Amino acid sequence: MTASTTAGAPSGAPAASRSLRIESMAFVGLLIVLSIAVLIATTTIREPPGSTNTLGARVVPYAVGGLMLLSAIAVLIGQLRGRYGHAEEGEDVDLEHGTSWGVTGIIVLSFLSLMLTIPHLGWPLGVAILFTGASLALGAKRWWVAALIGLAMGVITQIVFGTLLGLTLPPTGTLTSWIGI
């Protein structure tokens, strides 16, 4: 047992202070409100008429919102029964090191690059650039392997979401329109 548990507490159920319980309940309440908002906002997604053969654009948001709501309710029930998790002690994290702002900046720039690359290069190349940049920032050794995996992910998501689900993902952009996809 860790120092934060009491002698009479069952294993896996450390004694939670009042402020920890209030914070935990507030967070779960926020998750419930957020998941209800996701489910309500999903009803406003317009689907083209006659698209009954495909799954449509509402399937994933409904699934995510529903699973998030069910999970939050399950955690709330556990908390009402007195089950609170214990604070992580950082098993794999060196708590003495600060945030690596260089890595964080490269990842943020990789995500922001999608705003430029999707309209000009298309979805698959935009995803390849995003994945390559994030992989290199997180320590990938070979840039060309990261680029190939990123390109494969871009093509696969283009096929799954653009073709099978009928969502609009541009396969090419203004600079790559000569490809003819």
C-alpha cells in the first residue's frame, strides 16, 4: 500500500480527500455534459439525400458521444459508490524533466500544416506530412519509413472515409491536380 491509503481501506481504493472527490465529480459531470452536447450537435450534421447505402457522417460522432456518455456514467456510479482512483506516481515518466517545448512546437506545427497542405496537396499528402513531422519529433529514426507509413495512412483514410463513408476528403489539391485521381 502507498502512503496515501489508509490501513482500513480495501486494496485499490485509496482514501480520497474531500477536494479530490469534488474535483473528480466535477470532471465526470463535465464529461457527461460534453458527451450530451456531442450527441445533440451530431443531429445537426447534414447528410446528402439518397445516401442510405453508406453509413453516413453521423455514425462515428454518435458512437463516440454514446461511448463517452456510457463511460462517464459508469465512472460516476463508481464514484458514488466510493471508488476513486489513486494518483499516478509516474511509472515511465521522469517527473524532474520539464516539457520539451521544441517537440511540442514541432507537433503543433505538424497539425497546423494540415491547413495548408490539404487545399494545396490533398488529403493523403497532408496526412503524410503530419505523420512524418510528428514521428520525427517523437524520435523516429528513419524519416523515409515515417513518410511511407504516413502516406499509407493518408491513402487508407482517404479510401475508408472518402469512398466507403462518402465523406468529402480532397484526394488532390491545387498543386497536385495533375495527378488525375
